[in-house]
Amino acid sequence: MKTSKTILGSIMAFAFLIIGQMLAEITYFGLKLIHCPVTISAIISGLVYFVVVYYCVKLLCQYYLHLPLSAIGVTKFHLNLVWGITAFILPVMVISVFILFGGYFKTAALPNRELIMINIFYGSFAAGLVEELVFRGVILNLLSIRWNRWIGGSVTSLIFASMHIIGRKLSAISILQLLIACTLAGIMFVLIETEQRTIWNNAVIHSIWNLLTSALVAVNVTFKNDALITFIPNNKNFLYTGGDFGMESSLIALVAYLIVILLAVYLIKQRKHV
């Protein structure tokens, strides 16, 4: 594949992600105008986000890249048992460690149901699926086809990390924490995709992670109104809490990512020996 086609294809995939977000938001606010129930509006907007990006990627592969969807990891859905279990163990392990080291739970007297529903169906499920489709699906595999898996995985992880800075008010140290954590998480997802050669395992892990650590039980130094429950740790050290970005860039999360990375490397080596 030519370098120009690889780069343009990757840019187009990222553009589809942005277009999908915009259309999902327009859909949500349009449904609100006709007084559609919040939960249904959130579900539909999440579906719009995923469906729009999925079919745009499908057209990209068919008419521009001339590749089957399987070449970018979009295979028939199959969830590997190990990664299915990991999807729940990873966030539960991280949250449990925070609870073990002390803090307290806080729930709003009247939780913001609208924000929570959006966080569950759009920010958790849809976002996890779409980000894996674009980053570990299109971009990772195009770069890997043009160059190799090492370059593809490294560049994809750096782009994935940089994307999370956009639109956030972060201190310099928090930006550094975020880049390190998200790059490491990106490498984790790359290795999971590499081990199974499909995006579905990392998409499920990504979505469940978002759901459990952001929408249902958020760990943060202050109360989050888009989470059902917030666990506020006693220790406010930025390395421990993750700084301005939150738990996902904490040292505890970094250790958890490393554990999953080691598991993925082990499974990849086992597969090569079969």
C-alpha cells in the first residue's frame, strides 16, 4: 500500500469518528426537542455514533482502500474467554485497590440522570466500540500493512493518547501523566488486537472499562455528576489519583495496564509456539 493512501486512509477514519460524534449529538438534541425520554435518546445517539462510523469505514475499505473488513480486524464477532474475563477484572481490580487504600462514596441526592445515561450509552459503549474500530482497526492495521506492527502500534498509541488532551483543561504535569497512561493503554489494546487479530475483544474491554470506571463508579478527587457513584480517595496526591484527568492516568491504573500487557505478550508467544 502506498504511503499516501495509508496516511489519507487513516485521516479519513479519524474524520469519520468526528463526523459520527457530531451526528450523534445532533440526534440527541433533536430527540430532546420532541421530548423523547432521556434513556431512549441516549441509546439512539449511541447507536447513531457507532453505525455512522462503521458504515463509513466499510465504504472506505470497499471503495478507497480495496481491503476486506477482516484486514482491519473487523471480523465476525467473537469474544475470547480470557479477554471477556479481563474486561471485568481490570476495572474491578483498579477500583478495589482505591477502596482498599481508603476514601468514601458519594451519591447525589438527585443524580443527573441525563448525564449518566449519556455516559453509559454514548461515552461508554459507543465510544469504546468506535475508538477501537478507528484506532486499533483502521489506523493500526493500515500502518502495519505499510510498515510493520511495531510502527503501527507505537504511532497508533501516541495518536490515541494525544486525542484525549483535546478539549480538556489540564496542567502540564497532568498532560504528561495522561500521555504516559493513554499511550500505555493504547499499547495494551494493540497487543490484545494482535493476539486475536480482531477488534472485538479490545472493544469490549474498552467499553466495559468506560462503563465501570466512569459511568457507574467513578474514582475522582471531587464528585462527578455524570457518574452514578463517585469514590473520593483520602489520598489526593496527583500520582495516586491521576491528576486532572482522573483515575485512568493514576499509578494504580498504569500497573493494571502493565499486567494486562504482560498477559497479552505471554498469549502472543504461546500462540506462536502452537
